[in-house]
Amino acid sequence: MTIHNALASTARKVVRNQTRKAAPVVAKTLGKQAAPAVSKAVTSAPRRLARVKAPAGEVKGIVAMVRRWFKLLDRNAPTTAYLPLIDDKGLKMAFPERTLRSHADFKDWYGGVLRNIKKATHTVERLDVKPLGRGRYGVKLNVRWQAVPTQGKAIDMRFAQAWRVHDTKAGPRISEYLVAALAAAGR
């Protein structure tokens, strides 16, 4: 690995870990040669959101499914739009408030979401897809969720998510979807 590749790799890690403030420190520590690589990686980070750690051909369908999932959530799509994207058997969707294990659980949970949230916006701030072999993928995301509830104040939170996705003849499906609150946005 050349010094340039090593520096670029370090810069990408800085961006991937969302520590933009650390970029000047990394550049200073590694010397003036590092500054252009670090600066380029940091300034191009928003365009690299869809760039993931696996070959593009392998994960293109997974990235598209992630985007579709959040578009559906932002539109308050009907429950039936989600069911082809999630397993019915062996499903585990763990939200801070409840764990879902089937399509029936998802329908019940999402019905509550539709009753209690007028409008929501999901912004994917980080997306990493890792092939696990045999058509299975690990997906890690950081998502900012902004919502207007039917009652009460607006919500603005960040969540870390970890998914397990697998290929089927009908397209990628989620078998595991774990959500943990990071913090209120702006913290």
C-alpha cells in the first residue's frame, strides 16, 4: 500500500465514522502530504453516501432497497408496500418500543405509527453494506428521523440501525432490523 493509499484510507475512515472535526488533526499528525487526501475525502463525503464497502454490482440492489424503504416511510405508504421487503418467518425487527416477529406484528406496529405520526422524514447519514456470503448482507446505517406527531412537539432524533438482508427471487428481504437511539439531533 502506497503512502497516498494509506492516507486516503485513513481519511475515508474519518469520514465513515462521522468525525469530520478530526480531519485537520489527522492531516496535522500525518504531515503535509496527508492534507490533500484528507481534505478531498472529507469534502466529497456527501457524494460518497451511497458508496459502500463492497463491489457495486453486489450491493446495488441492497442500496436501492434501503432507499426504497425510507421513501416509503417518508410517504406514509400503506402497510402492503413494505411486506415484500421483509421476511414473515424468522423476522426480528427490534425498535426501542417493541420487537416484531412477523408480518402481522409489522401491520399492527405500523398501523400505530400511521395513527400517531402525521409526517416523517428519514435522512440516511451513513450507509455501509457488507457481503456476508451466500446472498446475505450486513447493513449498518445512521438515520436522522424528523417527525410531526398528531399530538405534541416535533421529534428530531438520530438512530443507529443494523440490518440483515438476503437475496430472494423477488429481490432483497430484511430478516433482521435492529434500531437503537443515538441522541436527539443537534447533540
